[in-house]
Amino acid sequence: MIATPVRVGLVGCGAVSQLYYAPALKELERLGLIRVSALFDPNAASVTQLQQIFSQANIVRDISAFSRDAVDLAIVASPPKFHAVQTIQLLNAGLSVLCEKPMANTVAEAEAMIAAVDQAEGVLAIGLFRRFLPATQAIRQVLSLGVLGEVQSFECYEGDFFRWPVQSPNYFKRSTAQGGVLLDIGVHLLDLLLWWFGNPIDIQYEDDAMGGVDVNCILQCQFAGFTGTVRLSRDCSLSNRYVIRGSKGWLNWTVNGADNVQIGFTNSHFALDTKIYYGVQQSGLPILAQPAFNFEQSFISQIGNVIAAMHGQESLLVPASEGIRSLRWIEHCYHHRTLMAMPWFSPAEANRAQQLSLSCE
Amino acid sequence: MLKIAMLGANGFIGSRAVEMMHLGDMAEVRPIVRHLSSLARLSRFDLDCRVADGFDQTAISTAVQGCDVVVHAIAGDRKTILGTLAPVYAAAQQAGVRRLIYLSSASVHGQAPAPGTDETSPLSDRQAIAYNNTKVQAERAIRQLRQRGDVELVILRPGIVLGPRSYWVTSFAEALLQQQAYLVNRGQGICNSVYVDNLIHAIYLAATNAQADQQTFIIGDREQVTWADVYRPIVTAFDIDLEQIPEMTYTYTSPSLEERIESVLASKASLGFLSLFPNHWRQAARSAMSTLLHPASTTEEWRMPESIQTTPAVTLEMALLQQCQYKLPHTKAEQLLGYCPIVPFAEASRRSIAWLKFAGFPVISSHENQLRSVQNNLSKPVYSSKRLEEKLI
């Protein structure tokens, strides 16, 4: 049982904080689990917006003001290039940290974060929140129980015309963003694949960066005994489905669907459209209890997991040691990247594209 | 090198123009978009992108500073089409831009223009399709701005612009997947197509040709093609036979009795009148009306399921387009600009299909295609979204 509310400081008050963390923290405040005590963002307008929601929170000019006296848990939701330096500073100050994805811009930075948490009193969780969706947890169980038989292949298509309300053009610049769609969406997707399937043997990677960042990319992933394709885009409207095929059947998950998966079986006319509930035993019989969390509740439960871990009541679902795994593969991809085929280019354009692509390495 | 500012650079034509001009070293291109998020598609390149709203003269003026030419490729609703003209023209003048190229549309001549139509034909803004009228009015407005201003003006009237990300390619592909594709007149109407690269080639010529000021040009592909010619490569790529696409006709349908009664009941006047009566009277009246409009079937549970066949909704625009019997000439562009389409229609189709595959559509490979083509001659496949779904799963 958590007696006093955890004091939460928010580092970065941009789009992700306004759209996701603010309503989640507001609900946790209502439940008496937390109290937002400090806000930091160099952009005054962004801080002001959040202060309207958390009027009791102090606006601080520097994150050095995030001390144990005022804050227990810091949520780092700043641009990724600041994640490592801010997280390390906060851990060294004795705070626990929930760091938004991607954990860092480079593996070296992420390793420094892990070294810092190893020496720190607090915990470090990474905001790969899709692991908190009941559907992704159910898929992990379906796979580990062998419901689909031996996994044979998978296809993950995720992308749409980009609509995220970014607040700076730096989000799209190679020099500041370090990556594009792979680092942004791919980090979620690769995290799930690693969580479900374990480490791949190899990944072949192509993207369309021609002096800038990747807007489209494709990954051919080799796991022990099966292969899979990942296609990501900030440009095209893709099917936004993950399909896993096994020797006994198939599974379909619609991206960000919190409580629903479809499962079909080999040689069967029927397929199941499942809605996920909590299951309990009543009078010796299994029954459905309450519906599993929706998307927003799952996001809240991510913060709940960090609070419980701070009190030694739960293990972190995504500790830093897990957060770095997808980052390692992303770095591998960027180091071994080749240019995607774009067959609508003229031969001259294709040559020039190849030259510009090489400048991205 | 020529400096071109591209307004609407994240759109279908704008983004390909940026790509083609940058990769082809045709010009130093500066993409300009309305929202920060619209930079996403362009961020593959390291370019001097700007964010400015087409309604904001000051912002556009700053964004186009130092450019020789501005291309107005802003798409949108009537308000956007008409409302961005004056600010953009004034901004170009303020920034010392030499020439503005306005992307109009061949639809100013209607979807099925009369034989003999060319750039000299009179335009009407009382056509059945609202978009046509807006574009006619936009042309008139921007010509008037040219009369009073110093920035040179070239108006281009492309036909049906095809290519990667084209609405005409993507919407037909999606309609195929949803079993909503159709043909009118068996697709034998003429499609006044222009592959996007050909249009961009024309934009470049319009930007550089000294004689082009105050001229208007129809821009099209070299070949005369039908809608069936446009659609056939797409249906083949999806392993479907064009013959199995249903033939439809456009019919104007007035609202049904049910729709009309519900519309009257939902009107503000009705709601006000009904509020004079007690609530239980109103509920009883609504219940009686509902029973009348939706009689309950007592045998519903005993009815076997039937495959759901939804009839494609034919739009007036598509019906007119597919009945077109005239290829708009681009003779004037040939003679004055030296325009010569750089991509033949067959290659244009190949590139559009290649993009569909790139964008995740279930395109079968050309090798598969050949094999299936042989098989199709032996046994005609059934046009079924289930088969496409199977390919996806």
C-alpha cells in the first residue's frame, strides 16, 4: 500500500506530455497516488499550458532544481537528444526516472544511463509503453504457450501520413533527431518483437534517407527458425497490422489496439475475434472478470508500474536493460543501412539518390 | 542555379516536384508547407524547408525571399484555393520573385470537354462540379492580380495527374481492395492523363521560358489513353481481371421517404414544435413512427447469412470523366514551351504500380504476374476481396 503520494516532476512539456502524460498524471492524482510537484521546459508556452492543469506544480528554470526535497519521480519527456544527460543528472540527484522512448539517441548514451542507475538509489524505466497493452501481453502468452505452433513468419506494417503535433523542425533534421521513423516508431515495434521472439540472428535494413532522415524503411528480420518483414512509414498509409503465422494458425494485431487480437487456426474455417478480459476462478470455474485496460488505462498503468517498483512492490516491466535492446538493433540498422528501391526514379535520379544516401552513413 | 519555392510541397505534386528537381539537379528547390508536421515527408532530404501559411502574406514573403520562381501547388477546399491567391501573389511581389506558376486544372473545361476545346475556349463557373467552378474563378482572380502586379504569371492546366501518391491511382487501388471499384462505359472514355513527371517537366519549362508570361497551357501525356488503359495495370497488379470490374451508371437518387421523414423530425422547427407536447406523448409518437419505418421481422433469426454485396457509389465526377470522348491538346505547350512529355504512358504505369508496392499494397511481382496471366487465360479468377485479404494475411 502506498501511503503518501509520489511527487512527480515533468521534464519536457511538449506534445507527448500534453497529450499523454498530463491526463495520465491527472488521473493518478485523483487516485491519490501522485502529486505533480515540478514542471520544466525551456519553452515557456508549453510549461504554461501544463501549469493550467497542475496549478500546484512549481515551474523550475533548471532541472538541477529537481532534488529529493521536491521530487521523487522525474518523467523525462524532452527531445531524445536530452534523454541521456537529463536522466543521468536526475538519477545522480537520487530520483527515480521514467524516460520516454527512445531511451537515448545512441547505445553509448544508453549504456551510460545504465551505469548511472546501477550506482543510483532510484529506478530507471523506459517509456516503451506498448508492453503495457493487454493485447501485446496476451500475444506474448499465446506465443510462449505455443498456441500458434512453431512461428513461421511475421509481417508488421505500421505507418500513416505524419500528423504528430511536433513543436520544432529539429524533429526532422538528421543533425538533431539522429533518426527518423525507425527511431521514432520502430523503437516500439522492435521492442515488442524482442519481447515476443527474443533476439534476432540478423536484420537487413533499407531506408529512404537521402541526406535527411528515414521516412520509409523496411527490415527483413531473421530469427531462429523463421523470418519476418517490418515496414514503417511516415509517408504512406499502411495497413497498421502485425500478422504472425505459425504452424497451427495465425494471429493479427491492429497497432495500438489495447484489448483485441484475432486468431485463426490452420485448416479451420473459423477465426476468433477476441476481446481481452481479466480471467478469474469463481466456484471452481473460470469466468471473465472486468474488461482489460484500454489504451489510456494502459498508459496510466505504465506510470503505476514505476511507482510500484519505487516502493519495491513490483518489478519494472521495461527497465533500462530492456530499453537498450531495441536501441542496439536500431543502431545496427543505421550502421548497415542501404537505400530502399524507389522504382519511380529515373536512372539519373536513382544515381543521385544513391550518392545522397551515402552521405547519411 | 534557378531557385524555386514550392508551395504545397508535401502534397502529391509538390513532393514529387521537390524530389525530381532536387535529385535531377534541375533547380535549387525550397519546400514550403503550412504545418511543421508536413515536413515529415520531405525530411528524407537535407533541404532548406520553410513553414508558412498560404493565407499569411508576410510569412510567405519571408519564406520565398531570394527565390526566382514560386510554384503555387497548394491544394484544398474552395476557401484555400481562392483565399491563398492574393496573399501568395502579394508575397511574391514583396519578395521580388520574378514569376509565379499557378497549378490550375484541366477540369476548368469540364470532366468531358467538347471536341475542339483548347486554351482559348470560354470557361464557365456554372458547371455541375463545384471544384471546376472554383478553379475557373481562381484563374480569373490570379489573372487580375497579374494585371495589377509585376510578378509574371504562368497558368498550367494539368489533366488527370497520375503517378506515385496520385489520388487517382491510390483511390482506385483502395476501391479494388474494398470491392468498390467500377467502370463507366466499360472504361472506354478518354482519360486526359498526365504523368506527374511530365507535369513537373512542364513546370520547369514554364519557370524558364521567357515567352510564357500571362500564358495558360493544357498539360497532358503524349498518348491518347482510356480509363481502361489507366486501370488495367492496377487490376493486373492485384491479380484481377478488368472484365470483372462491374459496369455502373450514374443515377441521381433523391432521398427516400424514410430519410425525408427523419430529416423533418430532426429539424430545428420540428423539435421546437414537438417540445410543446408532454414527453410520454412524444416518445409514443416516435415509437409509432419507428415501427412504421422499421417494421420488425419475426423471421430474422431463421434467415441464412448472405454475402454482403455493397454497390459501388458512382460519383457524377467519375461518370463524366469516364464518358469523355476528347483528348485535350497540349499543342500550345509544345509550341511555346517546347514541352515534350518525358515519360511514356507505359513507363508511367509501371512506376505507379511500383509505388503501390512500395506503399504496401498487395501487388504481385511481375514474374508472378506473368505466371498468373497465363493461368488467368485458363481459368478466370473471381474478383474477390477475400483473395486479396488472403494475400495480406
